[in-house]
Amino acid sequence: MTRASRVDAELELAALPILDGAVDTVAAGIFSSLQPANLRLGRSVRNTESFVGHPRYPLLFDPQTAGGLLASVPAGSVDACLAALHALGYAQATRIGHILPASEVTVPIALVG
């Protein structure tokens, strides 16, 4: 999404909704068989080294979370969008980051706390 749109993104790792037990499962060394191949996508994250030890970091690359889970919404519409999703029963819908103007760096995604 970022490269095609020529923007950068800042993702809040702590804001990512995760299933109960997912962090414990990763901590126990249990991963999907496809997760190691997905880790190569870490090259799209400019500050991987700062977060590679974070308990949620491996979940960014878990193939079981692939699908229609991410949407980009204009900043002025975020609250209304989330309210509508919550009203429809999607209680875990949340803002997980921001879209930023493209920077000079070649790696488009940065993680924050």
C-alpha cells in the first residue's frame, strides 16, 4: 500500500489488536509454518532492529492474520469509521497508525511503541 501510494506509514505496534494467547504462543516458540518466509517482509520496516525483540513483532508476519484486515481511511473520517465498525459488532476495530508524506528513506514503514 505504501509503495503504490508513494507514502510512508507509522504503525503503533502496541495498538495492534491480537487474539488472546497469541503473544504467549509466540513466546513459547510456536509459529505457523509460513511465518519464517513472511519475515523477509521485515525489510519494509525501517527500524526493525528496535522492535525485533518486542513480543508482538513476530505477529506482524503471521500468515494467519493475512486478509482484509487493514484499511486506509482519511484522517478526518477515522472516528466516524471506527464508530460505524463498532456499531456493526467489530469491537476490536482500531486505529493502528498514520500515513505520512513520503520521506527520503527507501523503507516506507516505521514502528512505534
